[in-house]
Amino acid sequence: MADVKAGVEYKINVDGNSFLLDSKKYQLLESILVTGSLTNAAKEIKVSYRTALNYIEKMESTLDVKIVNTTKGGKGGGGGTSLTEEGYSILKECKKINAIMELHKDVNEIEAEIVDINDVKGVMTIKMNQFEINAPLNRKYKIGDRILALISYDNIFLMLEPQTSSIRNILKGQIVEMKLKNEIIRVKVNVGNVVLCSDITVSAEKELNLNIGKEIYVGFKAMSVATLKL
């Protein structure tokens, strides 16, 4: 199997000016926030002081905003570097993206076929082996197209009985595996010969009284299904 890794870049937009912030520059901003020093931040990310300064100057000139504030110390020291309000805002948005990516890094990958398109409701029906689900409509697709459906583990809910809610995809299945890792239980459910994974808390597992072999319902919103054309 191929080992594919993607480098992270953040596209920063400020008043119409754009800058691609790579992981090194992100680490620099994060380290400045923690250390309060450009010199120490440069050491932490293993670049020279001049390189770190060039990073900051390039960001500031491209975005036309002040990213850091630098204060000079006296003979006894006391100087330092801190993020401006704009610099902190940029770092915070990058951290939010990181948190979302970490939350959704584990996904169910299922090959499926589009069997119906509803332009009025803005959804399409896709078939996976013995069951069908709804996903957001992509107008570039047509009936008969083969796609890859991606559903994050944490977007799949487990239920003892089907419930009336905004969740439109509710499927009956059987638990085939349960594993505990870092206080989270990964439950694998066989649904029509397709195995779907769901991450739940230990307390949720106890409340539902789950065990291998138990019949259960899995549910997920149509909007939680991402698709790629094969």
C-alpha cells in the first residue's frame, strides 16, 4: 500500500492580501507565543535568527499587517518578541484548523454508486452493497458514477432503536469488534456487509450496554458524508 503524506499549508487572507503559511512558519508563530523571544523561537524550530526574521518580514510585507512586536532590553536584558493582535488571530485560526483536522483524521472509506439525484432537496442517493444512504448533492456527478464516500468515525452515532431526529441515515447492523484506546472505544459495526467504525466514550458504551454480537443502529447526517469521484 502506498504511504502518502501531505504537508500542511494555511492560506491566510487579510484585507485582500494572501499568504501561504507553511508548517515551519506556523511553528515559529506558535513558539514566539510560548517563549516571548524570536531568538528562542528560532532555536526551537532549528533555523537561524536571520531566517526567522526573514519569515516574519515576508509575512508582514505580503499581508501588509504587523505580526509581531519587538521590545529592546537594556544592559540587563528584558527585551522580547510577542505576537500582535493580528498575529495571534492568525495563529488561533491555524490552531482551529489543526484541531478540526485531528478530530476528523479517521474516516470510513466506502466505494459506492450514485443511484438517484434530487435537485430540489439538494441530495443524492448512493448505494453501498445492500443499503442506500443520502449525501449532499454534487452537481458534477451523475447517476451511475462510482464514488468514494468518506464518513468520519466521530460523525457516526450508535443507537439501540431508531429515533426521530435530523439524522436521515439510520442503518441496522451488528457489532463485530470493540477496542479501547485512550479512553475512547472504537466500535466496528457490520451493516449490510460493510463495516462502519464509530468512536464513543466509555460512559456511552456502558449506557448502551454494548458487546460484540449485539444488534444496533448506526446513524449519521447526510451532510457528514464527503464524496470523491472514482
